[in-house]
Amino acid sequence: MEGIQHRMVEVNGINIHIAEKGKGPVILFLHGFPELWYSWRHQILALSNMGYRTVAPDLRGYGDSDIPESVDSYTCFHIVGDLVELIDVLDPHERKVFVVGHDWGAILAWFLCLFRPDKVKALVNLSVPFLRFDRNIKPVELWRAYYGSDHYISRFQEYGEIEGEFAWVGTDRVEKEFLTDFPVLLPKGKLFKRPLDEPITLPSWLSEEEANYYVTQFQKTGFTGPLNFYRNLDRNWELLKPWVGCKIETPAKFMMGDKDLVYHMPGMKDYIHNGGFQEDVPGLKEVVVLEGVDHFISMEKPSKVNQYIFDFFSQF
């Protein structure tokens, strides 16, 4: 990670850790769960050499950033508030940047474009498309109806419960299970498919050293901060009602893998490819589905992702 600089920035009443490299127009990278700034290491190095200033924060609740105690401090408004102030710090003159998001980072990037389109020049999102709001069904109820009470989003709702199970299994096992084969179902008493005494074979794109960086960080912080993002899904649904029906006009490109768990959710392929996604995001310029790629696309296929990002942002 030669040449990457680290510093703390005070925004929105908390301290956010950022990793940055390069000079030029700012690209702000937003990570997902259970990740860190480190998930963008390949993009930081490559795109800083292509003429951009690359910046990747640990979102609130993660890594070296502050971890507010209250569950209520993790709504979409709080986190987008962090990003708006961070953009002003990173580019005090134009106060507008390029944005790349993955997983929860993609969700937050869609919200940023919805709430403050003046802050985003163009957007590349990975793995999670914009999802229109349903006025009548709360998100957690929807996931539970589709997948049952063992679905990971359902299991994450009760404060402290899943943290206790993660502590029993061990941070090393939990983090490597999620990065290797993101589990959709987490049954009580048997969280993962593999027996705990069965070794995990890491995928080719993730070395033991890289995996251990995540493990070390989450051993220090625990998982409560990241889980609080999920515990605000229903609260976000209530807060977002004024934006029901609003469109995202920001120029956007979307990429995901054809093996991604999100791609195989009920109705997702139809939404992405048959007009719904384009209707909600009129600024959408292109959808790319990479064959044989799973959820952690920026780490699995860094060269392709880097080139797609560069080609798209070069237009602006």
C-alpha cells in the first residue's frame, strides 16, 4: 500500500478515517459490509496513477472512524451527512466529486445523488442497484417474507444477539466466511454452512495477509457499528417517504457479477434489465454484468473495474 496516506477528518460531529493517494479530480470510494477502506486498495493505487485523487473512508462505525453508540445514529441521513461534509473538505472549491460505491456504499451513493445531486459529478455503483421505495411494506418484513427469519437481514435486527453469536464463533471465522461466501441464511446455533472445524479456503483474489487486515480491524471494533446500518432499514424507509417516486438524474454506470447474491434476489434481474432500473435512474448510462464474478467485484476483478471506472469518469 505504498504511497497511501492516512488521516482523520472531523465531519458532521464525528471523526472519519480516510485513506488517499494521488492528485487531480477526487474520486470518493464507499465500502460495504463487512468491509473497510481497504476493499478499494486496488482502485486507490490504479486510479491515482491515472490522474485522480483517490479517497476511501472508513464509514462511521467501521475501522478507525468513530463508532457512535446509539443505533439511531446510523440512519441514511446521518451517513449521507458525513459524506456531504467530507466532500466539502476534500474539494473546498468545487464541492463536487466523482463517487464509486459498493454494497452499502452503493446504497448510500444512490441516496447521496437523491438528496444532494449537486455533490456528485458522476457515479459508478457496484453490486446493489437503486431500489425504489414501497410505500406499504417495511424492508425487513419484505426480506423476512421472501427468505424467512434466518435471513441475515432479519438476524441482524436484534441488538446484541448476533454480536454474541459472532463472538462465540470468533472474528476470524466470521469475517472470512462473509468475504469468501457471503451467507444469505444464518440459522441460530449453526451460522455457517461449513462446520467450524473445517478450514476455509480463501478465494484466489484474497490472500491470507489481506484477509487478516480485516480480521484485525474487526477484532478491535466489533461488528455493532456495521450492523447498525441494517438496524436502520425500517427507520430509513420511514424517513425516505418524501422521496417516493423521485428519480436519480446523476450520470451513472452500474456493474455487478452474475454470481452475486443480489443479482439472484426475486425480481432483481427483471428490474435491472427490463426497464424498471432505467425508469428510476434516468441518468443510468450503462449496466455491465461480469460473468463468473461474485459479490466483492472490486477485489475479484480489479483491472476490469478500474478500467470501467476510468473510461466512464473520463467523459466528465
